[in-house]
Amino acid sequence: MKLTKEEKNWILYDVGNSAFTLLIATIMPLYFNYLAEQAGLSSVDYLAYWGYAASVATLLVVFIGPVFGTLADTKGFKKPVFSVALAVGVAACVLMGFAKQWLVFLVIYVIAKTGYSASLIFYDSMLADVTTADRMDQVSSQGYAWGYIGSCVPFVVCLMIVLGAGKLGISMELAMGISFFVTAAWWVLMTVPMLKTYRQKNYVERKPHAFRESFARIGKTFLNVRKEKKIFLFLLAFFFYIDGVYTIIDMATAYGSALGLDSTGLLLALLVTQIVAFPCAILFGRLARRFRTEHLITVCVVAYIGIALFACVLRTQTQFWILAIFVGMFQGGIQALSRSYYAKIIPAEQSGEYFGLLDICGKGASFIGTAIVSVVSQLTGDINKGVAMIVVLFVVGVALFRIAVTCVQKNKIES
């Protein structure tokens, strides 16, 4: 499929922000572990505090996402609101390089992740502006695919700097500071093309008090979602199954580190995840031409049930590598196809506010997943029991999703 210029530039933002995603999932938890060890925190407390920080960040987006998503649907507002979220995320990413105390680091991390997560609400909602409904599955999949492989470029640079800090004659703190700057610079560089070409095609007309009006519109949207059974059921299903996905992404490195696995091996394994995810995400996009999107999403969720079960008994470095490969096979597919499937069942002119609701059920849901893992790990003193709770989320998610699919098909028949 030949991509248009707008589609290519939209995809480039996935390449940019994925560098920050990969940093969060790999090097950043290890650096926090380094700061935590200096402060005398235990491995269980380290994992718990990291999980709590991720939970706070996602909870903040739950509150600000729908309102600003609704505001972004106003004519001429989407690009400016997106730019503000981007600026917050990038600035905080750079500032993390100056934090030398674990609590200060976590506070700045929460700000960075909040800006990053908020930018994705507006970015995802732009999909309806840059492409057509029949191309959404493939464009969305291309975004995740190139995001996975493109993020490896700054990651490899950062990895070389961090692992080679001793040979370069620099401290771990300075190496991490450089890594945060490289990631932020890459993020901005990949965003510029989209900012130049993006035009908001679907919108609601601007009113005198746009910000106040956004609160009224979000209230109406909540009421509409309750009436639109197909959207409500999908959001509920998405809440559960994507919760498990994001919890695995947010805590994979922290989990492996808490088990005492080799740090370098963990980083390389997660790099393999990105490489495997690239062709697999494109493959799922192509499969969407031949098979129904809802069937492919179901396959991905069921696969994640197996992944979560395997994570419960994970003990060795080799097992972590196997886990990383399987995550890479299905991670892009479940995210990309969920995004495009949702974009096709919602009103295009209200995509910002509806994607704001999706974020409540997505990254907002990971507040519960990371919190559950953290709390159960601390209460039982067993990290694996905390991870086992993720299985339940996937099981409930796939059951609700199949009910939502039935509802969507019924509506199509009636119409």
C-alpha cells in the first residue's frame, strides 16, 4: 500500500514517541534501580514504587485526557493542544537527566509520562484526519511497526553510552543525562514533519468559550456512549485487555531486574522485542485485508493470556528472552488494530473526545494493572503472584470484546 505524505508524516510521530516508550521500558527502570539501591530500597519496594509512579501518571491522564481531547475537537485546536502536550513530555524527559535522587526522579518521570500519554490522545485522534476508513487498519499498523523499528536507532545509541560509560570515562548519571537528551531530540525531530503538514479535517465549530464548552460536550459524550452499546462494550473490553498489555510494557524490565536477571541481557531482550514487533505489526495490518479485524484482535488477546501465564513461572534469562519474542509478535497487532477498529465505530468529527475516553480505558486502565502488581507483590512478598493477576484481566477482556463484536454486527444488520 502506497502511503500519502500526510500518512507518512503521521507515522513518523510513532517513530519519535516510541523512543521514549522504549526508554521507559528498558533503561529508565534500571537507572531508577541504581538510584534506589543508593538509597537502600529493597527489590520489592523498588518494583512497587516504580509501579506506583506509573499508576499516578496514567491516573492524571484519566482526568485531563477527555477534557482536552474534547477541546482538541474544536476547529483549529487539535494541533496547538497536541504541541503543548508534546512540549511538556519532551522538557520533562530532558530534566530527568538532572535528577540524582530517586523521589525527585520519579516526580519528573510522572510529568514526562503524563505529557507523553496526553500527546498520544490527540495523535491517535488525528488518524481520522490523515487517512480514510478503509485504510485505517494498515496505516495504524504501519505506525506501530515503524515506531518499533525506528525507536531502536536512538535506543542503541543510548545503550552504547550507558553500558560504555566506564570506557568513555563518564559517570552513570552523565551517561543517563545524555541518553535522555538524545531521546528528547529524536522525539522532536520525528514530530516536525507532521506539524508541518497536518490539517484538522474533522471538527466541531469554535464557540466563544471553547474550554468551558468542552466540559459540556464531554458530558454529552458520556451520555451518548451509554446509549451507543457497541462503543460502551468495546471500551469496557479494551479497559481490561489493554490494561494487561500496558502493565507488561511498563513493568517488564523492572520485573526482570527484581528477579535478579542480568541488566544487559534484559535490555538486549527488549531490543529484540522491538525488532520482532516491526514485521509482525505490518503482518497484522496486511492480514486485516483478508480477515476481520475483530478476529485478529481476539487472537492477540488469547495469545497474551499465554504470555501472562508464562510470565508467572519466569525464572531465567533464557525464559525472559522467549517472553520478549512472544510479546513482540502480538504487541503491535493488538495496539494498532484496536486503535483502527475504534476509529471506525466512532463519529469522526468527535474523534478527540472519544479517543480521550479510550485513553481512560487504556492508559488509565494500566493504573489498575500496575497498582495491583505492586500491592500484591508487597503484601505477599512474591513478585510472581503479583504478575499472575494480569491473566484475569485478559480473560475478562476477551469475553467482553466478543460481546461487543456481536453488538457491532447486529447494528450493521439493522442499518
